[in-house]
Amino acid sequence: MEGETIKIVKLKAIEATPETFKDYGQVIQASADGEEFGPHDAQLHLSRGTPRFYIMQLKDRELKFSTITHHANVTQCLGSIGGHVWYLGVAKPSIVDLYIPPCVEELHDSSANVVEPSKKIAKSPCGHLYVPPSVEEVQVFKITGPKFLKLNVGTWHAGPLFLQDKMDFYNLELSNTNVVDHTIHNFSKENGVQFVIDE
């Protein structure tokens, strides 16, 4: 798509709630002290490495993006320190666990992500297979108040994005996530598109 004009796609942000965000992960809100672990808590997958919990300071993250990322080995948790408003672009996970040709009639593993023959399958530099996200799948969520997001394994995400000059976020992932588990799709290069949050 190089040399072509980039098309601007404007997206309205959806407020992140447990219901609206369920296809991408979880919205975790405050619970009473002493409340026992349950489905309202972050369901984490941190077994493929050393967990890393840290504060990251981000600067100049305007409300637009043209690249999106996923991690194939870990859930990721993100939240703003102070409960300030922020935004996250997302698309559903599309990691291919198993590809079964259409001539095979019986599927023995119903949990596998079986890809239609018409879908383009790409190989990540990290080693796994995935279907690149489409422009139409991308959603933007607005996160307000004292809550954080847990992204399911493989959820595509762009951000955090925000209006301030800089913001601090806590981040839970693995110690080497951004080195060995960082798959990127470039919408401007592959689709000729840049997303802008219409806020």
C-alpha cells in the first residue's frame, strides 16, 4: 500500500464495562476487602515465563493509531494510575491453534481455532500462526475511573492512548513479553488505513 493515500477511519469510543469488553478480556473493578477469588477477578495466564509488574510512563499518545499488537503467551493487565481517562483500540484474538483443511469432515478438537480456507494466515516472527485483523473488526474502548483491563491471550491492542501530555500505567505481563512475544499488524502499510478516535 506504499505510495497510496492513507484513509482515515474515525471510531467512536465505547465505555469499557464487563459486558461490552467480554470478547477481548475483562474489566476489573473494586471489590470488598476479604471477598474470595471468583470470576469477577482477573483470570490470568502467566505460566509461560516470569511475571513482570511495573509502572510505565507514556508520553504524547494522541487519539490515533495505525499499528496494533498481540501477545500469544500471556494475558496482559493495564490500568491508569489515578483512574484517569484513557483509550484502547482492540480486535478479537486471531491466533491459529490448529489448521484443518476443508476436506477433513470430522473435527476432533472443538476448542481449536479453525480458520476458513478464505482467510489469510500469517506467521509471526515469534513463531505462531495468526489471521491478521481486519479494519472492520477494530473497536475503541474508553476506560474511566478506578478499574483496569485484562486482555485475553492474543487480543489485538493499540494504546493506551490519552489526551494528557503523559500518563502512568501499571502493566502486568511477562518479563520478556516485548522482546519475544510482540506481533504487530500495520494497518497503514497493509490496509492503507489510520484510525482516529472521534471523541
